[in-house]
Amino acid sequence: MTGSFALRFALLGSLAGFACSSSSRNTLVDAGSEGSGGTGGTDAGAGSGGTSGTSGSGGTSGTSGSGGTSGTAGGAGSGGSSGTTTCPSGRGAKMVVASSPAGSFCIDATETTNAEYAQFLANPDVAPQPAYCTWNQSFEPKFPLSAGAELPVVGVDYCDARAYCEWAGKRLCGRIGGGATPFNSYADARESQWYAACSAGGALFYPYGNSYDPTACNGADLNRGSLVAVGSTRCEGGPKGVFDMSGNAWEWENSCEAETGVDDKCRLRGGEFTNPSGFLRCDYGEFYIERDFTSYSIGIRCCGP
Ligand SMILES: [Ca+2]
């Protein structure tokens, strides 16, 4: 399916919706629990999926295992190095630590809201845009910021999204470790921050699990028919405390087929409120379009560090 086909499909969609309360919290994985047993030393190393300093306890749990090899469990303590992941703060959405086979990183708990984007527009103190975005003369959304402070900002092009994340001290979600996600690595949890977060490190088809839940997220089956306030449904995960990676608004990813200019096609992730289940999967990657494209349902989520 081509990007434009997927887009037409998206634009054809109908409506959906309901809202539940939600809460958010940071995800702290204790890899130490995997360090038990005589061979727990190396197992604990596998537990380096731990996304927080507590994963360092994997090392000590390894010592509880009998046998000299458990001594290497101290190496598992290196999982604790991921505990040094410090998320940007101060501007924009709160961030949550996400884990992946390639290490931990940070991701916005929610889509960027109209209120957050308005703060950016009031003081867009960002560096000059890269060459592939110099065509972008304005950060104003193509759709007015009138729909509600806590609704996701939409009508933003790729370069608006990129600049917003820079303003927030973050970056548009891209490759784990830095730079852009290779264009064809959209479903590789070792490469794509966006996919790794949504899929809980590659384990899930949907942020909440492997089976489609028609009313978990703001897709067509929720029958809401519009964007909803960010974090207002029970659409939570991959990491606890991260919302709406499936549905509500599409999200630009720093994953483009080239870095030449306005006509480069870049990927959009997660589907929107008019989409059926296939578009709402974490591994859906068939919607990609030019940097200057905007719509009523394309918004922003940032990553870091
Ligand atoms: Ca979304």
C-alpha cells in the first residue's frame, strides 16, 4: 500500500470515541529478579532491559546464585547504567523512560497538545532549521489552535514537529542512540524509538497487548469521531504512563527516505481516530508522505535524550 493510498484511507475514515480516566507513572523495571539462580549471573545480564537504576540490583541478585559463575552477575549490574537515563524536562509533555534491546531512552507520555504548542509559538527560540526544512517559513499549524488546550496539536508539518521537539529540549522520535530511524526499520525495536516504545521493546502488536481491543484507544471502533484530549482514554503503553501511541492523532517520526528537502517522504505512526485496527498497530509503517504535508489528524510526539 502506498503512502498516499493509506492517507486516502485515513481521510475516508469515520468516527469514534469515549474516554476513561487515566494515570501516569514512570516505568521502573527491576532486572534484578532475573538474576536469581546459579547461572543467574548471566541471566541478570539479559535483564538489562531494566530501564532504571534499580536494574543494577541484578548484579547483587546474581551473587545469591551458587557457583562461581554467578560472580559475573556483577556485570549484570551494568544494566544499571540505563538507570542513568535522564529525560529532558521543563518544556512540553512529561517524559517516560522506555526500554529496548538497544538501550533505554525517553518518550513523551502524551501527544503534544495545543497548549504546549502555543507556548512554542510564543517563543520559538530554536536554531536555524536544517537545509531540508528551510522551505518551512512558519511554524503556525495549518489548522487553528482552537479545538481545545488538551487536544493534540494537528496541522503541523514534519519541520514544525522537528522544531517543536528541539524547542522542548528533545528530538522528534528517531533512531535509538541518535539520528534518524533508517527508513525501513520502522518495525525494528533495536532502531526505532517510536516502535520500541509502542511495542514495549518489540513484544506487542498494540501498546496495551497483542490482541486488538476496539475500545482501548481512539480509533474508528471507539466511535468517537474526533480527536480526544491526550491521555484521556485507557490507551496506555507500551511503557506504563505513555498514552495514545495507537490512534487519536498520527505522529511524525524522524524517518525519511532522504534528507534533500520538501519532497522527502517521512513516516507517520500509530494511526488516528478514523482508522480500523490495522492502522493502529505499533508495526504499521505504510503511511509516509512529504515533509510539508499537513492534516487534521497529524501531530507530534517527542523523544530523548
Ligand atoms: Ca497517536
